[in-house]
Amino acid sequence: MDGVDNAVTLGATPRIGARQTYLQRAFFSLMMLALLCAINLPFFISPTQVLPQGGVRAGVADFAGQQPDRVPVRLEGQWTMVWHDAPYAGRSFPISVPGTWAKQPGPDGKPLPAQASASYFVTLRGLPPGSYTLHLPTIFAASQVWVNGQLVSKRGVVGRDAADTRYEWRSTDVPLVANGADIRVQVDVASYLHRRNGIEASPVLGTVEAMRSWGGLRWAQEMLFQVALTVLGAISLAIFLFRRSDRVSLFVALGCFGFIPSTMMLGYDNLLLMLMPDLGLRAMLALVDLFGTASVIFALAYAHTLFPADSPKRVFWALTALMTLVWLAQAFNFAFSTILTTSQVTAYSFLAHASGLGWIIVILLRAVFHRRDGAVPFLIGMGAMFASVSMISVVAFGVAPGNRVAGIDYTAFGVVIMLFSHLVVLAERWAVTINASEVMNEELQQLLEVSSSINGEMKLEALLQKIVEATSRILHTERSTLYLYDAAHDELWSMVAEGVEQKIIRIDAGKGLAGAAFRSGEVVAVADAYADARFNPAVDAETGFVTRAVLSMPITTRDGRRIGVMQALNRVDGGSFTKNDEVRMAAFAAQSAIAIENATLFAEVVASRNYSESILNSMSAGVVTLDVEGRISKINPAAQQMLRLGNDPQADAAAAGARFAAANPWLAQEIASVSRDGSVRNLIDVHVTVSEGQDKDANVSIVPLLAEAGQVGTLVLIDDISEGKRMASTMRRFMPQEVVQEVFNRGDDLIFGSAIPASVLFADIRSFTTLAETLTPRDTVDMLNEIFTELFEAVSSTSGMIDKYMGDAVMAVYGAPLPHMDDSANAVSGAIAMIGVTRRLNEGRLARGLVPLRLGIGIASGEVVAGTIGSPKRMDYTVIGDTVNLAARLQDATKIYRVNAIVCDGTAAKIAGRFPLRELDLIRVRGRKRPTRIFEIVDTADLKAEGIAAYAEGMRLIGARDWVGAEQAFTAAALALPDDVPSAMMLQRVRHALQVPPADDWDGVWG
């Protein structure tokens, strides 16, 4: 019943769908409480009046002008007291009634002793002739009443000490007959056994008929009070017995039953003593005090259990422990102390009671603030009780005149309001429970329908759409979102988010409320999203939506993997998400996890099947699978074309297979052998007759198909290696498949020889010969494989093609066989990538204690001749020409200038402005008559800008034959770049030119 407990524990604010809002339920509760109060209010209107001119004065009640025949009169005022004990024995003095005498001054102004005996006197003067009744409320002592010297009533035994005194706490109705003469009333009170003393409530006098009506109303109040307590307790106890998990009802029942002894004794008359006349004072007080303290404990437990979210456990348990100690102290005193001592100690228990009841008020205020169901009527009931008690108190202490509150028994009515408020709370709890059960049944039906719907959906996007819509419907939210986890990017992504059309949301898996739920694996419920630092308002800002309440729940598979997060935004009723919402979402999330996992698995199976089909369809080799009986079961398009099958290969597969086997009997025998012994056959470069006598050179592989049950068939792979296929195979070693396909589609000229513009890159490992002398042959090969692997990646990632490996050097081509606009830029990018990977390799080599490697790179751009060279069975695709020779020479030049990469002027012109370059020199390359201007690819991390600028200025001044200016410029460059070999070299050259200037026809190339 845990789910129902949450529903009836009103502090959880359960959802009851669209039936009633919180404000509606609060309004109906108040209306019900007001109706009950209005119906019962007449029972608490028992009007009385006071004597004019200040009531009783100097022990005389003057009824001149007073008509007590309709409304009884309260005999309040100044009576006369005769004291019977020390220190005022026999003395007479005025005393106020009502009120205890212990708080009033004696003849000498000092407070009267609490334990003593005394007599109250009042003279009734001017009372119109007739029959009357004088009602004396319960006096908490032994008492007896005399009228004109005759004893007319006796409650207990009025003695002169504790040993002779016996208490009987009952009210008294004294009959009086007025004949015009004064009537003298004497009330003897002996107070030795209990802390209470005196006449604490107002005596009431009226005609017999008036008093009968007034007393009838008071008895109706009493019975209504007792019936309300008993009915509320009985209903609550019945609820608990039928539903043991409802501890709230148990505490209500125990509180009501514990309160009954006090209400029976302290009402209009002592019902407890009327029912059990032989009940002793000690037993009666024990019932009242112990049950009263227990009732307060149960009331505190009731409020705490009803509103657990608003009652901190530590405070609750502290107050419960305090009142338990009070109860134990009371029990100890009743067992081992005198009644007087017990009553004096018990007087201080009201502090603990007040603390407990005060804390209940605090709980209720917090519950009302948080909009908890049942808090409003509960608070009104408690407030009415406190207000009524306070009103009577202010009258008793003279703060307000009694005639302002006369006519209504505020105390009893306030307590009845409190009881009625609990009836309303009880009714509201069960209404909420029933509504919640109905909604739960409806939502369970919805959940079953949705589960059936989503479990039948195998397409992931459609499934996610259904889950999001179902989440909003089940939880009654404005929007919902479902995030799946992308492990590759460590992100949560949403293909379907309500309110965000045609857009995939991606967030870091550890950010936001959804990320917090995913990382922790726990539910994240937030009442105010903008008050939570984890909330990311970016989506709100983009969509215009305002997020208030958020409920985020991780989606976990059966094996414990978290695959995503389900998130609901803003309940339709504007409230916060509850535990019940979390339970419903958890159930739905579990179903969704299964459905998502199934859909994902189905998508993977379909993708795998499609992938396999795609592989078969894209293979140029023929693939044929045979079952255990040798029949063709699967055939790809390449094999279909070889066997000359139509659009429906399965229709004539048997005939085609028979023809193929008849044309290749040796192959049929090989297939039969593989089927028989399960071995693998690899037949290299064999002649296969495919159809109509056509032969093909092919590699044939025959493989058994195995399953858990054993061999289930045979696979035959026929790889065509005729000249065209050999050529394509060769090309694939140098360039991507799409480029090979484009080359073949454009004709043979590109393959077998064509002049095309391209960029050629040569990269050489510096000092490799010296380095290799220190290594073993195996270490040398390992080192070359390590760096060549990285260099290959650098070239391929920049759209280049490795042409060949030449010992410790690599030749790469950009633009062959198909030139592109960015070939020169790609070549330079490839060079920069090579330098970068070499640095990273050197970091690892230095960590292992190895010698670092250095590259020299040369790049030249121009026309090359590209084509395949070799025999039909072994050929290579390469480029030749002056551009290739120039690139090799530039690579050699890097050794002279001690730089990483040099490019020719043609390359520099095509990449100008896109890469940092430095005009290095003008040189004459071996094999070329025309000088070549060369440029360095500048590494700005190594060369300062001012040094590069000074070098460029020096080169300009050399062209102007300004040797002095050139010397100054290169001196500045050498100072800015102290380790730069070109700067030092050019400075040395211009200084020589200052001494021996070049001839007038000098072409700019240094000798």
C-alpha cells in the first residue's frame, strides 16, 4: 500500500487529475466545515446576563429591575468569604467570583493559601417571587450549599483537614423559592487534596423554565461533544483496522479516545463520575492527566505523519521524547506521590503540551504555505480551539469585559470546530484517495495501452515520439522530452522534444537537470527550475517556453545500463511533481527502456542485414552460397552477372548452377570436398569458365558455412583478376575507390599516360644513415614503419596519394590522376601535418631514450606525366617529369638551409596569403637552366615576426644591389633569429658582396 500511503498522506499533495484543483478542494473543505459549524452553532448559544451596576457587590446580588425569568443571570462579582483556617480563621473579607482564591489577596493583602477551607456568601435581594434554580459549576474540591441556613446540597465531605475531606467533582443545581425576602446562599469549600480551589466558574441563577432550557442546551453541547469525539475516533479506528498502513487514522483514533476522559470530566457536569460513582479521585485524575498527555502525543504524531514534508524529524522526535518524559513523570507521581503533590507537578506539564500544540500550528502553517491538502481545515480547527481558549482567558483575567463574550460557550464550540475540522480532513483524505485510485486505474489502463503501443513499435523515431506523447499524457504535463545517451560523444541527445520542432537537442551528459539525473542515476525533481543552479535556460530562451517544475528520471535497462533520461516539464495544474508522479514515471520509464532496447536491437539487426546486403551488392567478386544439399541459396549481383541470371536469380539458379558445375568439374569436386571435410580451399589465379565458354582469371575461395548445429552450407567466392581488375586493384592501393571509379569512367588516358598539373612532395629523414648504424635491422624497420604510418595518415588526410617509399624517403602526389584547385594548398597542409606528427613521435622517443627524428620536405607544383608502368600482372601508378625532379632537389636543399620545408615559386604563388611563407633564396637546380625562387614554410612558433620582416627586407635590398642596407637588414634578422641558418648565410654573402660586388649581369643566384 505504499503508493496509496503517499496518496493519503496529504503532505505529498497527490494528483487527482483534472477533477479538482488544490484551491477547489480547499474551498469545498471550508464550505463543509462552515456548514457543520452553522448547523451546530445553535447548540452553543446559551445566553446569560449579568446583574447591572457591576454584578454582585459586597456579597449582595440586587435583582431590582432584573428579569431572570427569560435569561439566566451570572452571579459574578464581589462575594463575601469567611476563612476557616490559619492565618485568617473566622475573619470575613470580600472575594471575587469566579476565580480561584489562591490568586486573590487576604485581609492583610497577602495571597491566600491554596490549601484551606472557606465559605462563600451571597445574598439574593429583590428577587421576584417564584421558583428558581441556582447552578453551581463543578468545584474542584469538596463543597456543600446552604440556603438560609439549611443544607440543600453536598458534594463530597467538607472537612477541616486533608484526612477528613473527600472530593466529588460534580456540578450542583440548587432549587430556590423567592417570596420577596432576602435569600442567603452559603457555599462551603474544602480544598486540601488538589492544587485547584475556589469557585472557578460563574454560578448561574434563573427561573426553573429558563434554567431548564439553558441546562438542556448545555447537555446538548456535552453530548454533541462526546458524540463527535467518539464517532471521529471510531471511524478512524475502523479505517486503520481495515487498512493497517494508514497510521494517520490510528493516531486520530488514539488522540480522540485519549481526549474523552478529560472532556467527560471538565464539561457541564462530570460525566465520568456519573458513569462510575465509585471512581476514586486518584484514578479519575490518572485517567484525565495520563490520557490527556497521551492525546497530545498522538495529536503531534498525527500532524507529523499527515504532513511529513513540513515536519522535521528531529523536532518531532525531540517533542515526542519530552512529552513521553512528562507522561512517565505523571505516572510515577500517581503511583508513589500524594494527589496534591501530583496535581502540583502536573500543573507544569502544560508547558510541554503547549510546545507540542504550538509545533502542530507551525506544521500547519508550513503545510498551508506549501498547498498541502487538508492543511487549511486542520489549521482553522486548531486556530478556533486556541482562539476560544484565549478568549475565555482574557475575560477571566479581566482584559475584556465578560458581557462582550457572553451567550456562547466559546471553549466548547472551539473544540467542536477542531473535531469537525478533522472530520473534514478525514473526508478530504478519502476523497483524494478515491480520486487518486480512480486516476491510478485510469493511468494504469493508459499505461497498459501505451505499453502495448510502444512495445509493438520497432522504428526508433516513431517509438520515441509515442513515448514523449505518452509521458505528457500520463503525468499531465505541458511538455516532455526523451534524451538518449550518445557514448561516442558523451552527450544526451533528443530526436523528439515537444515544442522544439524539427530540431535535435544535444547537451553534455553531465550538464543540466537531465545530465544530473543521468550521471547520478537518481531522480531529479525540481519545483522551481530557475532557482536551481544546474538548470540550463538556453532552450527556454530559444523557444519562448518558461520552465517551472522539472522531473528528470534516468532510463535504465534490465542489466543496469543507463541509456537516457526521461524529462517532464510543468504540471498542468501548476503544482510540483510528487512521489506518485515519480512512481508513475518510473514504471513507464522501465517499459520504455525495454521498448527502446528492443527497437534499438531491431534497428541494429536491420542495419546489420542491410550492411551485409550492401557488402554483397558492392563486391566486385562473385559470391555464391550453397545449402547442405548443394543448391544455390544466395547470390550477389556480381555472381548473377557472371552466371548470366535474370532479374529473379533464384528462379533459374538451379539451372545456372548445373551449367557452371558442368563447365568447371574440377571446381565442383573442390566444393564437394569442402562440404565433406569442412576444410577451406584457396585457389589462386585459376581459369574459370563462367558462362558460354567465357574464361576468366580468378582467385577462388571455398569456405564452409558453420553454425551452432554444425556445417549448414558452403560459400564460394570468385574474384575476377583479369587485366582490368588488376589495374583497378593497383589503383586502389594509391587512391580512394571513388577516384578509381571516376578514372575508369573517364577513359584509359588517365591510367596509361597523361600530362596533368600536380604538386609533388618529397620527405626525407635527416641523418638516417648515421642513425641506422646505431640500430639493429629489426629496430631500423620498426622505426621506419612507425614514422611511415604517421606520414601516410598525414598525406591521406590532406587528399594526397603516397606514390612510393624510397628507403628513408617518401614521395607523395597531390592532383594525380585527377587534378583539383587546391592541390598546392593540400600539399603544404600535408607537409605541416608531417612536421606535427614528427614532433609528437619525438616526444615519445625522447621519453624512451631514443634519438629524435627530423624531416626535410620539398614541394614543387607543375605539370607531370602520370600513368601505370609495369607488366599486366604487376604494375605501378606513378608520376614523372621536371616537377618531380624539382621537388626532390628542394628536399635536398633543406639540408643546406637547415629548414623543415621548402616550396617552389609556383607553389608559393598558388598558396599566397593562406600559409606563412618566407622567400628564402634564388637557386639554380641541377638539370634546370632557369633559376628557381624558393620559399620556406614558416613555423611562427620558432621564428619571430621581426626577424622574418628583417630577412624579407634584406632580400629586397639584394635585388636592388644595396649591399650596405642588405647587411644591416640581415644583421637585424640574425640578432632576432640567432639559430636561423638562412639569416647567417645571407649575412655572410652580402658581406662578401661588399668586398667583391657581383658582375653587372649577375642573375641573383649565388655561386
